[in-house]
Amino acid sequence: MKLFLGEYDHSLDEKGRVTLPRKIRQEIGDSEIVLSRGFDTCIFGFDRSSWEIEAAKQLTPSVTEEKGRALRRYFFAAAEKVEIDKLGRILLPAQLKEYASIRSEVVVIGAGDHFEIWDKEQWISTTNQFLSKK
């Protein structure tokens, strides 16, 4: 099982690309990933096998159930396959970048079975909110 760990600060380049951290790339082990909307204001990233496992979970509820249909639409409509270039960079799709309010500074975090890409200010705010509730 792949396990994505860590927190890494990065910047978008002028073309809207971000370099994935080496440790994240090592877990991916491939040149293609799947990005989708997160359930918070972030982008979820999956290697191929983790995506297939997560996709199967989302397809479990019957299409006749309203909640199941809504979740499928949310999760799959925004999903895109993205290539990792030779320098370890990925181009963030415009719709996902907009959804996650990503400007120029980002944080890439390991989240166990997937990784997440956050706008740095949004990540700091979310983390501080969590810590203040402890």
C-alpha cells in the first residue's frame, strides 16, 4: 500500500505548474496521476491504483440514491488525468486551481492514501482552525 506523508511548500511557475515533492513522486512511481476536487478547498491527487480504489468506493452507492448520484457528480466531474513531466512538475487544471483558490504559493501534503494541494494561506487557516478546536 502506498502511503503519502509530509508537508511541502512550493510555488507555481509562470505556466501554472507545481513541482511535486520527491517523496510524493516516489510513492506515485508513475508518470500519470489523477487530480480531483477535494472535500475541503483543496485538490486531491491520486496515483493510478489509489484512484481506482477510491473510484470503486464512490461507485458503491446505487445510482438510484440521490446522495450517491450527487457524490459521483462531485467527485468524477472535476477529475482529470495529469502527466508528471521529467522535472517532476504537473500542470494544475484551471478549474481545479480556481476551486482551490490557488494563487502562487502552495502546500503539498501527504494525506495517507492520497496527497493534497492547497493554497498556502488556505492551508495555514485550515490548520489553525483545527488546532484552535483541540
